[in-house]
Amino acid sequence: MHQINVGEDLRERNREIAAENHEMLRRHGVFSLNIMSAPGAGKTSLLVKSIPLLKDKYRIGVIEGDLQTTRDAERVGALGIEVHQIQTGGVCHLDAAMVHSALHQLDLDLLDILLIENVGNLVCPAEFDLGVDARVMLLSITEGDDKPKKYPLMFTESRLLILNKVDLIEMVDFDIARARREAMDINPRIEIIELSCRSGAGIEEWTGWIEKLYSESGVE
Amino acid sequence: MHQINVGEDLRERNREIAAENHEMLRRHGVFSLNIMSAPGAGKTSLLVKSIPLLKDKYRIGVIEGDLQTTRDAERVGALGIEVHQIQTGGVCHLDAAMVHSALHQLDLDLLDILLIENVGNLVCPAEFDLGVDARVMLLSITEGDDKPKKYPLMFTESRLLILNKVDLIEMVDFDIARARREAMDINPRIEIIELSCRSGAGIEEWTGWIEKLYSESGVE
């Protein structure tokens, strides 16, 4: 089918540029994460809650991917860190080339950690490697515990699954044990953190996870 | 840019097939809706809650779009109505050709209303007309009230916006008035129903909306 072949060519080209991005980030001593989720799962809130715990110790930069608006970049920029906005103009995911252009506009020598917030979409962002050190996904428990099996690629590609909005657990029919089990059926090595951006529960576990990976990555 | 041109060709071809679908559905006297939302906003729950209120009066068929699993089709099929499953194999939206194949496998003369549940995605499904009479979108209030401006095309293309999970309104920072205002800034003609699949509030308003459009559509 024609559509699939076009997709495969695009993905091969994406892989090449992602490798360039990775080399470029490493050369400048930058540790990087690609943060993915469905719309409204809380990616921006996670950044807003956790960057204040990190920014005195590490020099943080953020790339914000959005279809149209600059709202997320404004929310994160209010933290007083370097934020670069990518507006995809309707494209439903970031790709390595978009990030490559952004990397050329950031002063990478002034950064330790780069956090990339992808477009809100549980499907396509998982298909496009950006060249980061690790991918992280958020699943809001309001989305339902059947999501791992329904959207498996995102779970396969992520090193960390954040179950967000756990403050709502009594109000929704979400079985955390089932979601954990199904996520690990798909990706036995996935790590899982339960978190609430609203209550603050789990935020320090998340920043601790970033610090551990940063330290293990050997960037300097 | 090459990627955009490929997209435009695909969309033009999609429009042609969508027009065929529409003609085919009308010829067989079938009124049809394309139901779209982000993952976990409650599309399947909406069908499960509302079809029992409609199925004694109308002959209902459902097309279920999913990346991989048949879970949603099983949930809806348990209602004792005709369900056709489309597994997109990782493609993040239904397109008119997928629906066209499904239409050929349904006995359209035995249906009054066809409900198509799209893949959970707030971006791409809005770009692919399926040839239905109207598009409906769900926004779960747990996703945040900033979504209309961030994902405008879905709001532009939808005739009805369902604000789902309103039973959680006290638990989340969602301003219904703001979401309504921003949705109407984008699409002044959009109709809006507040609903909770969990409590049942608003379900009859939704089935009444379907009945009104069915009656106005002139299918017979």
C-alpha cells in the first residue's frame, strides 16, 4: 500500500536525523528526554511542577511541541528557563528534523538537561525517535486502564510510564494493578511511577528518576 | 515540503472516497455519525450507555476503529447490535477507504443509524472526512479546558461537542464556561452537551440530539 511505503521512507530518514541529534546532544554534554502522552494527560503540568526542583542544580532547557498555540511554552517559560517552541502547523507529532532545527537555535553548551514535550497524541509520537536518551510517557488514570494493549507502541518505546492524576483514583474505574500488568506484558523493562501533579505526590520520585538517569548517562 | 504534498494528495483521494461513502449511505437510507476524541475520553462508554436507549426504535450499526485490539468492538457487540471492526494496524485515524471497505461488509439495508467510533486521537481523525452526516467530538473535562485552542481543527469540523466526565467537575481544574467560549470562538455553530457516562447525566440529551438529526436528515 502506497501510504505505508511513504511512511517507511519518512521513518528511515527520521532515524538518520535522530542519530545526528543524539550525537549533537552528547557532544555538548546534554542529557535529553522525550515526554509523550495523549492530550491533557498532564505533560506541561509535570514540567511546571518538577522543573523548580531541578533548576538550581541543573541547567534545564525545554522544547515545547504544539500544533498551533504557544500556551504551553508560556507556562513553562514563566519558570525562568530556556524554552524553545516548535509549532508543527497541524502535524500530529514532533519528528527528528523539527527537533534538529530547534537544537541549532539553542545554546547547548549552556544546558545540562533538555526536556522535550511532544504533541499530545498517544499514537504517532511513538513512531518518531527524536534522538533523546530516553522516552517517557504519561497516562492519566482518567483515560482508562485498557490503554496499554490499545496503544502498545507508546508503551514499547518508553523507558518510564508515569501514571498521572492518581489523586482521582477513588472517582474513576481505573485498576492500577491491571494497568501495571498490561504495561509490563508489553514492555517488561518499563519503569512505572504513580504521580499527581495536583497533589504533588510522586513528583520527587520523578525528579529523582531524572537525576539517576542523568548521572548514569555519563554526560558532562 | 515533500511530506505536506504527499498529505495533500492523500487527503484529496480521501475526499473522493468520502463522497462515495456518503452517496452509498444515503442510497441505503442510513444516517451516520463519526465520533472522535483523544484516547480515553469515553467514546466506547458513550456508545454502551446510549445505544440501549435507541436500539428498540432504530436499527443501529457500529464501526469500531482501533489500532490493534478488538476490545471496544466486544464491549459494543455485547449490546446485541451489528458491529464491524476496523483494525488500522497502527494508523492513527480512520480514513474513507477503510470505512468504504467496511460498508461493503455491512448489510446497509438493515440499518437506520451507523455510528463510527474513530481511533482515539485529537489530531488526525479531524483531517479525514469519512462521508458521514455529522461529526461529533468528545472532550473529557479531565483533559483540561485549554484544548479548543490547542487542537482547533477537531472543533472546527465537529457539529457537536460532548463535554464528558462532568461528574468529576469538583475534582479537576476545568472551567466549563471557558471551554464553551473557546470552542465557540473556533466554531460559532458548534452545539455542546455536558454529559457523564458514569452518572448517566446528559445521555438522553445526546440520544435526543441523534434523533433530531436523524429526523432532519430525511433518510428513510
